[in-house]
Amino acid sequence: MARSRNAFRVEDADRRRTGVPDCRAIRLALAVCVAAIGLAGCQRSAAADRIGDPRAGAIAIDRMACGSCHRIPGIEEADGSVGPPLAHFASRQMIAGVLANSPQALVRYLEAPQEVVAGNVMPNEGLGDRQARDIAAYLYTLR
Ligand code: HEC
């Protein structure tokens, strides 16, 4: 009696070994794929979400009149041409041509542009850390 029950279990386990692991492997591969695609596409914007609040950033950009010097999509009357247009900022490799584009570097640049590129016209607007983070978060919505 005990033996036959064991035999049944072995058979059952065999069936499981042949069927279920394949399925699991496929599911795992799919999960890895989805995660990889998500990461590649959203890495910078995910980091940006953590760095600040894009809606507060848009308001700050409007108040600080960044648009008097920059063309900035989504900000009313931001059509200045003194500085470079900020469209597709999330896709840019560099900030001001000298810093690798990352949320941390952008916040640092916004807080003290003259420290990064001395003598350029981009003014130090005296942005607080929170404001600089929110503005950075908005700029990273521009893909
Ligand atoms: C008086 C004009 C002026 C104002 C106002 C101004 N900027 Fe700039 N900004 C510039 C110039 C000029 C550059 C280019 C600097 C360089 O490349 O050396 C620049 C560069 C930048 C860059 C880097 C652009 C790139 O292509 O890498 C960002 C981001 C930026 N500004 C954001 C802002 C934000 C946000 C504000 C408002 C808080 C602002 N700027 C206000 C003139 C201005």
C-alpha cells in the first residue's frame, strides 16, 4: 500500500518535471524581457520621477521666466532663443555640452550654472534644491 502510493507520487513528480518547468522558464524569460524593455525606455524618466514633481517644476519654470531664454515645450510663451531649446531634454546625452546628462548633474547645473560653464549667460536664478529638482523632473518629461 505504502509502495504504491510512493509510486504514484514519483509518477506525479515526473509529470510535473516535464510540464511545469518549461512553463516557468517561459514566464521567467518573458518577465526578464518586459523588465529589460521597461528599464531601457524609462530609466531616466523613472529617476526623474524620484527626483521631483514635474507639475511643480512646470510652475517654477513659468515663474522664473526660463522661457524668456529657452524654447520649452508645454510651457506657455516659453519661446526665447538666447539659450538652447530644451525640447527632447530627456534624450540628450550632455548638459551644456560638458556634463553627462543625469538627474543629479542637471540639478547641480540648475543650481549653479556658472560653476559648470563659467561666463555663460545662463543665470544663477538662486533656485532652491527642491525647485531645481522639480524643474529637472519636468525637463525629463520632454522626451
Ligand atoms: C538669460 C537667459 C537665460 C535664462 C533666463 C535661463 N537660461 Fe538656461 N541657458 C541659457 C544659456 C545661454 C544656456 C547655454 C549655456 C551653455 O551651453 O554654456 C542655457 C542652458 C540651459 C540648460 C542646458 C541646455 C542644454 O542644451 O544642455 C538648461 C537645462 C537650462 N538652461 C535650463 C534653464 C532653466 C530651467 C531656467 C530657468 C530657471 C533657465 N535655463 C533660465 C540662458 C538662460
